[in-house]
Amino acid sequence: MAAGRPKQFITLAGEPILLRTIKTFISTGLFESILITSPASHLEQTQRMLAENGLQNRCMILEGGQMRQDSVKIGLDALPKGTHYVMVHDGVRPLVSQQIIKNCLAMAKESGAAITAIPMQDTIKSIRNHYISHTIDRQNLWRAQTPQAASVNLLQQAYSLAAEKDFIATDESSLLELLNCQISIVKGSEENIKITVKEDLKMAENFLRQETGQLRIGHGYDAHRLVEKRKLILGGVDIPHAKGLLGHSDADAVVHALCDALLGALGEGDIGQHFPDSAPKYKDIDSLKLLAEVMKIAQAKHCHVNNADLTIIAQKPKLASFLPQMQKNLAKICQVDNAAINLKATTTEEMGFTGRQEGISCHCVALLVSEP
Ligand code: MG
């Protein structure tokens, strides 16, 4: 792939391919031990990657052999005594699902050996001298994937026989076939691709994006003037202060900034478009109600809030003690955990309109996820 490093260390959605693969296997809770064979040149890097992710005690790293078959043999020989079943998987098939792993192991336990495969969709041509010689009936053709699982005993026999016959294969089932034993097929998936060329990485990224939904970011900014005889309401919290913010609604600049960030992420313009300050029904309205309206728009567009980060700029009053309540108010309406809403307050060291206490402003960025 000309990436200057082995494929297993290339990152897919921010995570090395091999790490994603290992995590999926661990998350099934089915495995006593996980053995990884690595080229000698990358043993250290593999070790470091596992340690950085707290997985060094879950996996054993072995120096692999010349060919795939040699590496699997090394792994097979290193299995802890008393291991009954073994599953072999390509480190560069990071999109394998828990379900496929479970199905494959269950089937191997039933019949002794099972592999993951998918039916052939394309029409297959046999070629001779650059011309088609004939078409192969695809009815009974399946493409082998991994994982492939078998009883340890059976796979060891297969490897011994292959060594005797000098037989080299590209997957475990080809060796098992030497034993004439029954090997079951478990349906894999088109997503369980082996990342071999650049295009595969693109495809894997697309599959992941479909799974996690599309991310949409938005930014919001609001400022209101501080005047006498107005309540100071920020993030839905009534804050004791000599002055309050002037506006058509309750002038809650924090909620307004959040609303604008959400509307921005939704591609829905801004708060003024949706709740015009010429409309009497919004006079002195609790801005949390406007936020609830914005969330309805998000829901109609099948979007939910991933997180939001807000910075309130005010010289006075001190806001730190009110932030937790603001966080609760906003998180509740956004239907997220409190931790998904981050609030900060800063002064501008008496510079500018906020510094001179003429007003209070707020910035917000919000990330939405649109459901696939
Ligand atoms: Mg406003």
C-alpha cells in the first residue's frame, strides 16, 4: 500500500487496523488467549501498541514465520495446554463482527471445523491466453474469509499432514481439506474485507461511516447587553447579579449560542430565522423552550447530539458555581449525559465590551450524529 509501514499499523478511523481487530475479538468474551504473530521487525511496535491500550496482558505476541502458514503453525504450537478450539483470523480484517465470530466458533464446536465465507456474486471467467476459455458456474462458489475455526486437534493433524506433503495453502481450511473432514460454512459479510490495497481502506472507512452515522459540526455565537432591571439568566439558571441581559426573549446567550450551533450543524440557518424577535409569542420566553424546539428539528432530521462545548465570556459575576446546573439543564433537553455538555467561563481581563461589563457573550461548538 506504499504507506511506509505494514498494513496492520495503518489507521482506520483513527485506530490501527490490528488494534481494532483485536478489540473485537476481546469484546466477544469468548477467548482464553489471543496470540498475535508479527514480523520480527515489528514485534516491538506491536508490543507498544498493545501496552498503550492496556491490552498487553490479554495478548501474547510471537515472532511469525516466512509465510502465513508458518506463522499460524507457530501460533498453534504456542497455544496453552488444554486449549480445545482455535480460531485463526487475518489481522487486517478489522470489520469482522462479534456475531460472525460467535457463529463461526459455535459451528466449529458442532462440526469440528468451520470457516466464514460469502457466496460469489460475480460471474467467474476462466481465462486462457488473455481470452475467455469458459464461464465457471458460480452456484456453488463461495469466497473464503476469516475467521476460520477448528478443534486444535484437527488443525494440528492438518498441519502435520501438510508438512509431510510439502503442501502450501493460503488459508486453514485448505489444509483441513487434506484430512477429508467436514468443514462447515458460516456466512460472513461483504464488510469483512481484507485490507490489501488502498481502495480497501477507503471501502472500510465508508462501511464504518455508515455504521456510526455521519458527523455534522456547528458553531454558535451570541452576545447580549447588560442592563438594569433585568434578570440574568444563563444556561437556564437564574443568577443573582445587579444587572441582567437585554433581549426579546429571556436573553439567555448561553442557550442561544447552543441553539445556533445545533441549527448550524443541521444546516438550518439560525435562531433568528426560527424564532423571530418580532413575534410576540417569544417575548420573555424561557430560552430552554427554544432549545427544545431546536431538538425537535434535530429529531425530525434523525440527528442526535454527540457533544457540545461552550465558552461563556463575562467579566462579572463569577459563574463557576453555576456551571453544573447549566450543564444539567442543557444536557436534559439535548438528551445526552451531562458529560456530553462542557461549559467553561472566562473573563477577558477587562478588555472589550465583555471586559467593560457592557455585555455577556458565549461561543459554542456542537457535534451531531445523523443516524444512518
Ligand atoms: Mg441571543
